[in-house]
Amino acid sequence: MAEGNRFTNNPLNSILRSKYARDDDWMRDFLGRARIGHVATQSGNQPFITPVTFWYDPGMHEIYFHTNIVGRLRANSEGNARVCFEASKAGKALPSNIALNFSIQYESVVAFGNIRIVEDEVEMRRILNGLIARYFPGMKPGEHYRPITPNELRVTAVFAITIDSWSGKRNWKHEAKEDEDWPKLEDQWFQ
């Protein structure tokens, strides 16, 4: 079990407010809709977050992305396979006449797992074509674009995150709670 949070005694990968928690089906769907993810790696005591386009494959329960063949993300991953991945979406800002009730609509998935660099060329092609299909559905290699060349594979690092645990969260209220004894906010504050 993960080390507990010193303020709540909850595991670090659990959701504090269970009313916002989402189930596995919701998380799979959300990862199919989210456009950008963030991979957190570490080198020594320094954490790094890298934004990536990604593809979640529900059959493999893995998250895939690619980068240049060399770089900080690859070096960090080779030094420490434990990673965290996050994808989120924000909605409208929710003002309030109570300072602690200002909020924003949001939904997110956070996944914990191990990262590996994919070396097999067949798997690399499957993943890279899966990434293209995710962002450009209906486009086919050899028909709509030139297929991936061996030279392109040599200069591309393809990564897979095997998910050990994950959590999904959605807070999509339509308005923030306000104090009825305080003057209501003017319409200009609402988007």
C-alpha cells in the first residue's frame, strides 16, 4: 500500500472526496476524449512533468506516447521506471461571494505505474499508428499518409506506461455555493 498522506492518512493515490470519484468505465472513456496528458518522472530529487499527446489502449491497459530518441524524459525513465500520468479537462470558472467556494469545473484521470521504452519495431508501429488514429480517425497509412519509415523509427522513442492503479474525478457543478447573507455577485463575474 502507498505511504499515507500526513494530513488525511489516505493512500497518496486515493481521492479524498469520494463524491467526485469515477469508475473504471468512466476513466477509459475520459482517456479516449482527453487531448493532452502529462507524464511525471524523476531524476534524483528533481521531479519533471512533460506534456504529451497519448493513446490509452484499454485492451492492454497501457498509455502510449512518443518523443525524440534522446532527452530528459527518456533518461529519467531509464533511471526510474515509476511514473505518474495525468490528463484533465477544465470547464467554466465558478465565482462565489464566499472566498473558499470559488471553483472551476474539472474532470481528470491520474494513473500510477511503470514506464518502459518499446524496442520491438512491430509494437512501435502499432503504437504510432494507434496514436495517429486516435487524433486523426479515418486516416490510413499508405492511403492518406506515407507509412512510417525504418529511419523514422530509429529516431523515435516510443513509451508504454503499464497502469498499476488509477483514479478518476469529476467536479462539474453549474455554480458555486454562495452566502445568502452576503450581496449576490453581479452577472459580469459569470462566464
